[in-house]
Amino acid sequence: MGKIRKKNNFFCKAQLITFAIILTSGVNTAQVEEDFGIKFAFYSSAWAVDSDDGMRLMLFNSSESELTLDSITFLKNEQERELVNIKVQTKIPSFGYAEKEFEYIDLLKGNDCIQRTLAENWKLVEISNYTLNPSVRNLIIEDTESFRIYQCSEYVRTKWTKASTDEEIETVEWVLFHFETE
């Protein structure tokens, strides 16, 4: 069975993720600002074990302005009662990082792809608004024949404010639920 080694330095992980996003996007910094704004990823140890451990949200601002991420709403379906709205209210410095801790929020409900994948013993490792691969998360995979990655997608509505102009921005974009298995 394949072995996986992880580095636990969270700051280095965030820097590497950002570098990989910019590198793999094939665009310059000005285009990244225009196209992406805020990159984010949710993590929770509750996904690895059956617990109610909290969640961590890591944020990266790829723009020249300080931004405040106001909220992220998971659009589970078109019925208002099934939306999952997360009030973030966190400032992110220009070309900088921020993080926020939350009580556990069930982001896995209402999606058949997620339920099927979890039933097949896949482990959810991250929910983010960008694609990634194991090297981005500092995983060294020694046996690629026994290690697999799978993703489910869902739409979210993000709202943020530009500090320099007080301009409020709202977008609908996709997030990926990143699963791994050995």
C-alpha cells in the first residue's frame, strides 16, 4: 500500500497552494486579480473522523486592494431552505492570507456525488474554489497505483467588499470537494 508523508507547516502549505494556483493558471498577476479575487479552502478534522470538530477557512487575496470576505453561501439547490450561508466577515490584506475558525458546519448534505463518494470510503480532505493535486498540499506519493483523487462540485455565492472603494462584489462560482483514498 502507498505511503503518504505530510508536512504540518500550514503557512508553507498556503504559500505553496497560492504559488501553484498562479503557476498553473497560465496568466499574469493582473489577470489573476481580475479573474479570481479571493481563493479559499475549508478544512476540518471532522471529515477524517466522526466528530464535531470545527472548521478552518484559509483565504488568499490575489488583488492589490484589501478585501473583506463577507459571506460564502453554498447553493445546495434552488430551494432557499437548503442554502448553507456562512458569515465570514474577515479582512484579507493585499496579496496576503487570512484564516478564520468556525464551529462545524455540515457542508456535505444535499449532494448525491458527495454521499456516494463518502459511502465508497473516500476521505474528504478539502473544499476549495480552485483545483489542486497532491503535490500542492505537500503530499509525497510513493505508490501512485494505490492512491486516487476524486472531486465533486457545487456552486457557491461569494460576497466581498473592496476596502479602497467600498465596492461590494457578488459572484457565483464553483467549489470542489476534494477526496482521496489509498
